[in-house]
Amino acid sequence: MVNHTDTIPIKCFGYIRVSGAAQVDGDGPERQEKAIRDYANTHGLEVAEIYMDGGVSGTLEDRPALAEMMVSLEQNGHGVKTVLIERLDRLARKLAVQENIIRDLHKQGVTLISAVEGKGLMDDDPTRVLVRQMLGAIAEYEKQMLVLKLRAARKRTKAKTGKCEGQKAFIESDHGKATVQQLISLRESGLTWQEVADHLNGDGFVTKNGKPWTMVNAQQTWRNHSNSQQLLS
């Protein structure tokens, strides 16, 4: 009988993508990270590192974290051969982009797993390819419809009020500004991202959405606001 307690977990990378500032400040990163870690914990995987692209579209342009992960996988000094995502559309919404990334991972012998859709995303059998492409096409359609709905909503609001303001950034509130200043101070003191998140939570700071900090959203918030002129005002 196999003793599962002695089984060595398989190392994997997690990849997170959020497509707008509101998602970065909201619960998108936390939801994706939780799904990735929950799946890893129940399937014998160990998350070695999480890469996150925040405030970017589903195309391949301006996705430094994805590029960094792909380079790390290619160099492979860590033995990681598995990438875990929350859903296939977090890899990319556009079908062509999805297929290109999956092809590149396949060339490197890397397995892609979705916490929602499960394993088999990289299989080449006709049924699996069809399902994967259908999921990609649906995600692309939903994205296009969302853009159209938001555009129409902004037009209606502007017609009624004469203006249409988007959601304010986290740093524009007094709490947000103080939180980001503390985050930057902690990071510059030499703490790891997990230690930064732990200190923020211990000091009573919360995210824009009122939730505890994680290493992922702490890192992304620092990237978004560390050079902001609003911190100096």
C-alpha cells in the first residue's frame, strides 16, 4: 500500500492574469490565487512561485510576468514542468493566443492544468482540441459583449449626467494612500512579499475590497503605485 503522506509533491508555477485596474484592486487576484492553491493542495502539487500580470489584456502584448515565467520554464533550473491556472481564459481570452501559448508550453514538455477545467488542456485528440477551442471562443465572445455593454452604459450615464467617471483608484482614498505608503516602506526594508502581506494584515490594513492582503496583490499594488506622484502630495 502506498503511503500518501510520504509522497513528494510535484512543483508547479501558478499564473494569474487580471485585465483591468478595478480587478487588480478588487478580488480577482485573490480568487485566482485561492483556486490555484486549493487545487494544488488537493492534487499533490506544490506552488513554487506565482506569476501575475495585472491590468493587462488577454493578448500577448505587455505581459512581463508571462514572459518571465516562460523564460524560467525554458531555463528549467528548478525542475518545474507544470503550470496551474484558475481557468483557461486567464491564460488568454483570444483563441489564437491561447493556442500559441499552449503550443509553446507543449514544446517545452510543460503540462498546463486549469483548476476549473482540470487536466487534459494540452491533449491533441480531436475532441479535446474542439472543447479547448470552444472554451476559447466563448471567452472571446463574452469579453467582446462585456466591452459593448460597458460602452453602452457609459454613453447612457454621460447622456443623463453629462459626465461618466470610472472607478477611483485605491490610492485616491486616504486609507488607500496610507496603505500603499506602508506597503512600499515595508518592501524597501527588505521584507519578502509574504512578509509584507503579513505585516499589513497584522497592522489592520485591508485591500480596496476590504479583504486581507496576499503576497500576490501586495506585489501587484507595489508595481502599480510605487512610482505614483500622488504619494508625494
